[in-house]
Amino acid sequence: MFVCCEPGGSPATTVTLPWTAFPDFAGGYRPIVELQVIDTARDGAGIARADNGLVVFVEGALPGETVEATVFQQDKRWSRARILRIVSPSPHRVDVRCRHRTEGCGGCDLLHVDPGHQTVMKAGMVTDQLARADVAFPDAEIRPLMNDHGRTTVRAAVVGGRAGYRAGGSHEVIVPRSCSAVDPGVEELLLDGRFDEATEVTIRVGARTGDRIVIVDGGDPEEVDVPEDVLVVSINELDAGLRAWIHEEAAGRRWRVSARSFFQNRPAGVDALVEVVDAMVTALAPTPSGPMVDAYAGVGIFAGTVGVGRSVTVVERGKASLADARVNLGARIKDGSVRIAPSSVEQWKATPAQVVVADPARAGLDRDSARVLLNCQPDLFVLIGCDHSAFARDAALLAKAGMRLERLVVVDLFPGTSHVETVGAFLRD
């Protein structure tokens, strides 16, 4: 039984509709269905099943809840729905205090979940994907952030000179009046900056150094109105060869980070990841001084911390990141303990290593990259992933090659969202 309702209105009629009739429902009406939520999908949506057994992903729903929802997207095998009313709420549900989220902001998609339970949910998302990939795994450890003050890098749309966030599933821009999810240095620029005719802006700050940079796409950098201490550059200037960077302090040292280099979006996240990876290497590597490969090395975070006391090969293809790594690792390059390999991983000629640390982009490893890194014949392979399914797929590749997932740590690098950073330590059987 489904209740038909005019958009934004009260229920008008009650009719029986087959599930397959949803896409053809006429007159701008949307069907409403009562659903029992049984699980959580990898993107944080609740999972329910329709009367005919098809999967329904319900945005913002939690396991154990009964909800009334409206279907807005349908595939042959699944549908997506939004909550209209929560009939029976989860004990882990809390009020969303961010007004922008209630207005439709597409960020911070787990604000309706109590913070203590968020990490449990996210660990479950990771282990569910590993189970689906048929990878044996130990109990997941959960590592929260310490002394976190919010994101230090934000990419925002610009409308009428003001920066804002995209609404979920929409091109609409919500200009915030406050944002507790970002570092105060970012928030000031996000709220008070005026970005002329730019279409997008990237704001990056050094939370522990005070450095700030704004990168604008479109418009004239000279017309951007921000405090004098903020470096403003355009995409066109970077394309033409301009070099620009900030500095950040994390994991006990100072790092140069260029405008186009990857760096974790908060120094507390770097602290946590280095701590986790270092603990794995210290506990599981056969010796404290064997050679190490830092793959997808970025600005040299793991080579410059976990790799101290080892000979390290840094594999990185990004020009900006390579330039930063050469600065950040300069003393060790000079003494020969660090070697820079300017190459993509899949095209790099593998060298023997006791330890491999790999921190690929969201897409994860591909088969060629996994094969190259496994050709190093490591005793310990530490894999870091920011996408649950990609991590599970890559874990399956390593398992097939004879590596056993010995330790699993879920780092809550993105509080308030369904995203986590997963770190797995694989040992050779």
C-alpha cells in the first residue's frame, strides 16, 4: 500500500501500486512507502527492501528504523528514497544542529548519528565490503582524531562572488553563515571572502602555521577580497608555471605543501595516520632498518616519518608533490637514505623492499600497480584507502597474491561524514 501525496502537501489518496509503476507515476506525484531499515550502505544510506525484495537505499536512515520515504530514483535492481517521516527512530539518532545541513547542504552526511556511533557504523561499512570481497579480516580497531579543529582544505562553488557548498544531488549552492566542520582559518575566508567572477575556489590553510592560500578558477585574482596575509593565485597562473605553497605542521615536523599537491585535509589526520602506520611497521616488520617503498608518496609524509632509519624509495608522479617531497626530504636525499623515483607506480621498475606503504587516491590500486608493488617482495604491505569498496577490492588482490590481512584500523579522518581512512597491514603467508 502506498500513499500518494502532492509535492509538499498532505496525503491525498491511498492506492495500491506495483513497485515497477514508480517511474511512470504521473502528474508530478511521488509515491510514499513504509520501509524497515536493516543495514547501512557504503555511502551511509540505510538499506531496506521493498515488498518485492528489491533493495531501497534510504538517505539518512539508520538500521532498526521504520520510516516513511519517497522514491526519487529507480534502477532495475534498486531504488533510492528520501525520508518523509521517521515512524520508529534509532536510539543512535540525534538532532541535526547544523542549519545548512537541514537546508540541503551535501556535506556532513552523518550529523544525524551520535558521534560515538558514527565510528562503529563506519567500521561496519569497511568490514562489510571486505566480507563481500571474500577477504578474511581481524577485528577492526577504531582510531578517532585528537585535537582536531576541522578541515583545512575546502573546495567551494562561487555564486555572486560568495563561496558556498553544493546541495546534495543538486547544482544549487548554499552559502553558509557558519561552518563548524572547517578550521577557523578556512571559515573566515569561506564566510567573508569575496571572489569576484570566479566559478570555484579552493581554500587551503596551515592550521598550525597560519599560512593561507586561495586558488580561484575564473575571474581576476587581483579582484579577490581577502585579508592581506592570504596568497591568492588562479588556475591559469598555476597552469602557466607559477609556484605557490603553504606550510603545515603535522606528525612532529614541518611540511611544504604546494597549491596542487595532495595533503590530508587536517593535520590531526596526518598525526593519526602516521601514528597508525608507524605502529604497524614497528610491530610487524622483521627488522627496524630494512628498505621501504613509499608509493603514491605525495609530499613525502611516510618517507619523512615512518621511514626514518630505513632506506626509502619514494614513488610519485605529480610534479608539484615531487617538488615538495624534494624540499621536505632534502637532507635525507642528500645523505642517500631517500631516493626519489618520479614515476607512476604502474610504470615504475620495482626494487626489493622489506616494507611497502601505499596510499593511493580514492580509486585505489589497479591490477598493474598491485603487481608492481608485490614484485618488491615485501614482508609487510601497509595499504591505506579512503574508499571502502576500493580498499576491499585491493585487499582481495593482495590476499590472492599470498598476503594476509593481519591488522585493520579505521581512522575517523572525516568526522560527521560517511568517509573514513582505512589502514590494513598485510603479512606474507
